[in-house]
Amino acid sequence: MPFVIVAVFVIIVISTIYGVIQSRKRQEGLFELAQRMGLDFGAAEDREIADRYGFLKQLAEGENRYACNVLSGTFQRNQVLAFDYHYETYTEGKGGRQTHHHWFSFFILSLPAIFPDLTIRRENLITKVVEVFGYQDIKFESAEFSKAFCVRSPDKKFAYDVCNAQMMEYLLANRDLSVEIEFQALALAFNTRLSVEQIEANLQRLVEIRSRLPEYLFTQTA
């Protein structure tokens, strides 16, 4: 028994050290990326971002919410944020309350006008089950797009304007994307933390989505 306890302790220590090393390596990589792209970088926990953008659905889940490893500034004439995001959920079991830590990457581009809520997410079993219970998604002339993505918004016209032919074509070529627009934010969410090498590419995809929003939307709501 003492040997087992020592072995478990050693494993915990090694895992902790490995986690610290990986965290520092990620921060260094992101700092170098930020310098190369002309962006600011902050490694510390940032709860203000969670509060400021709490209206976005992906940032409103769980407890103990905060961003870290934040890249911010101007990218291709757009104000952007890219960061790691953390929140916690809890379950009760025989061993007591268990804490589950969730991490994913998130990207935000600031828009020069205020818009209603719109989400574009990949169609999956959960979205189909929710639809059965009355939460209908918006259908489009493109059967392929309607089958691939679940689009929801209280403003159907806005959804149709956003999901124009160019936007649908781009999203069908990038089916891993989950898009949310609300107030002055255009956001991309992922279900895991992306590698440093993927951050710049997804900032570019965020700008590509912005470029496909019709300019008349901004003059109508100005």
C-alpha cells in the first residue's frame, strides 16, 4: 500500500510539472505569434472578457468563467480577440462533488453596427432533438446547407441576409466552424483549444466571414 501511494504521488507530480511546461510553451508560442502579427498578448486570467461578452451563448456556460492567453488588436483592419476560454461544470457522485474543467478556443471580431442574435452551427443529434421539441432552425433554398448547418435567429430576414450564396459556399467548405453574431460581435467557437499554428489561420477565417456580410446591413443599422 505505501508503494501505491508513493507511485500515485509521483504520477501527480509528474503530470503537474508536464502541465506547467506545456502551458509555458503555449504562452511563448502565442507571444511570438502576437509579435509577428502586431497584436498584444496577455497570458493572465481575464474575467472582464467573460463579463463583457457574456451575451454570447458559448461564453455563458458553467461557472468560474475566464479567458487567458489573449491576443488582441487590429488584424486586417478589424478589431479582433483570440483567446483560450475556461469554465467549470459539476456533477454529484458517490465520491462527492466532481469538478469538470472545460477549455476551448474563441475568436471575436468587432462589428460597426448592432445586430440581433444569430447562430450557425453544424447540424448534429442534439440540434435535431431540440428541433423536435419546437426549437425550429431556419431552412434555406440550399438543401445541402440546411442539412449541414443549424441556423437560428429571431430575425429570419437577418439570417437570410447573412447566409447569402457566398457565405453558404464558404461555410460548406469550412464545416468545422460554429458562428455567432450578436450586438457588435462576430464570433467563432471551437470545442477544444487549438494549437498555436491554428490561431492565425482561424483569425483569417473570421475575417473571411466578415467580408461576406453584405455592406447594406451596416448602413441599414447605422
